[in-house]
Amino acid sequence: MATFKQYTKKNGEKLWQFKTYLGVNEKTGKQDTADKRGYKTKKDAQIACKKIEFEYQQQKKTEQKPHTYQEVYDLWSVTYEKTVKESTFDKTKEQFNLHILPVFKDVYVDKISIIKAQKFANDISEKLVSYMQIISNASRIIKFAINLNYASTNPFDRITRPRKADEIEDDTELNFYTREELNLFLDIAKRELDSKKYAYFRTIAYTGLRKGEMLALTWDDIDLENKMLRVSKTLTKGKDGRLYIGSPKTKKSKRTITIDEETVNILKKWRKEQVKVYAELGISTFRPKQLVFSNETNEFVTLSLPRKWLDSVITSHHLKRITNHGFRHTHATLLLEAGASMKDVQERLGHANIQITMNLYVHLTETRKRETVDNYVSYLNSSAETDKKTELVKKL
């Protein structure tokens, strides 16, 4: 930013001077500035300042070697890694490696055309649900390049972004259970799974916690006497598959919720069994921050394992296939059907805003409506078929 100052010479003459910051010298790493004086008016000093700033930038463009998208990405990622959680950085890095760098890595950042950016946006929108985020990430590198004076314009600012479908927290198409389906699943789980796995599914179904929140639970998070559960952390996968405890998804994700008496009893039963089972293995479960759900060596359960527990029940009994996150959708829908307010559900599930809760409910109830119609049609068709058979029998 330029500064202008009037000064007086020894002979009494008043003149103007300016000092302005021009940029960073790429060769020395030091700041380039210009400090000039001798102008009769402030206007003359301002004009001279603008001219020097313009000439400096033009000179830098002339001297500057072109930079590839990969080179700028490498510079950007070093800074970005220091501003986000490890899990967020790893997820973003994976997006770049899988979807963005294969397209742009060898292209000079100042040579990426609007046509190329538009084609990328169109192609990625047909492949992935999260395409808007990937387009935004691709654009971030060009913005970073502009800040470094490696490019002058961002082609992504001038593309037509493919139409974005209404989003909710996850792909919820049929990814939930009705009340009857949930009760059937839990009945089977109670009969066939061990105490730990059954306690896991009972708790996730009756609290709506995210899988990472479930696997991060420690016993001091649960007040079994007062039937309260505190969510303050989540299990996250970091670099090289390393598991660690991180902060929840959003600020609203930190919450304390009530739990029902039956779930409390199931957790109490599992706690007693946990102490006994691990003691037989020579492992104490009375350490501070003891995990509620841990593996055979009393360490974190891998994030993929609950999926295998779930699949074992679904496959062996031919149940409707849902994911672990589907229990969260189920909990939200059944709460609302039971008369809970939208605000209560938002707070219980830790949604960042109530719109997410509303979008989720609308989507799920619409799916339920379609299922109801399909079931009705199937019933009528089966009834008609039965009537035909009856008539045929009568004729015989």
C-alpha cells in the first residue's frame, strides 16, 4: 500500500514524496519497495506511483517462468495442511490425486482455458455426487496462483456449473429402516451377536450418533445413572490409515443427549462383560478414557468393522440393506414420526442447522410415500392374482 507525504526543502519549497510496496523478489525473497520524492503536487506523486507499480508488475510477468498446476498445488498444499484437521487434509488430498491432478497437473496455470475448465466440471458432475466440492477445490489452486502472480484470471469463475441437486447429509435413498424393520433387525442382533456388537447397534439406533462418534465413546461420556450421553469427539482416520480421536464434525455436533432405560441396561450389561472378558486376557479396562467399544487388544475398532458386523446380520437373514449411517436417518425419521419437533431432532443429531434436518425428513418421508404406493400396488396385484386362481378352481 502506498503512502504519500509532503516535505519541505531547505529553501522552503514544499514537495511530495511516496513510498509503496511492490512485491516479493523471487530471487532474494526480500520485499521490493519504491521510495520517490520531488513531486510538486500530490497528484503528480500518485501518478508516478501508479506508473512504477504497473511497470513492476509487467516486468515480473515478463521475467516469470510458467508454472504447472502440479507445482502450484504442491505449494498450496503445504500451507493448506496447517489450516485444517488431518482427516480433512487427507480427504482433500485424495480428491486431488484421484480426480483433479490427473487432468490438470502438467498444464500451465495461466494456460487453463475456460473450455477445459468447463469440460472438467461437466465430466466430474456425471461421475460423482460430491462434484461441486471437487470443482471448488480445482478452482482454489488457480486462485492461489493468482495471489502468487502466476496467473491473472481464474477460468473456473467463468464456467457454468452443472445444476446441483438438493443435498442432504448423505445419500439417503432407501438408507433407513421403518419401525418394524428396525425392531426385526435388533431382535436378530440380540439373538445372534455378542454383547458388544448388540450394544453398539442398540445404541446407534436409539441415539442417532455417527459411526465415528460411536467408536470414540469412552465410559466417562455416559452417565448410566442419569441416563445421559455426551458427544464431544469422533474417531478419525489420518495419514497412513492411522486412527486418532478428533473434534466432532461441527460445533453443533458437541452435544449431550438423553438415552432410554433399556439402552442403559444393555450398556450396563456390556460394561460388566467387558471388564470380565478383558481381565481374562490380562487387560485392565479401568484405565482413564476407557473405550466403550474396543478391539481384542483394547484399542480402536477400525472404522470399517461395524460395516462387517452389519452385513453379517443383513446377509444371513435377507434384510433390507442399509449402512451404519442409515441408523442415523432411521432415528431422525422415527423421532419425528413419534412427535418430536424439528428443533429437538436437530439438537439431538447435532445437525449444523435446522435446514439439514428438514431436508433429511422431507427426503425420507417422500421415499416412504413411494414405498407405500409400491406396497399398495403389489398388494392389489397379488389380490387380483389370487382371485383369478379362485375363479379357476371354481370352474374346475
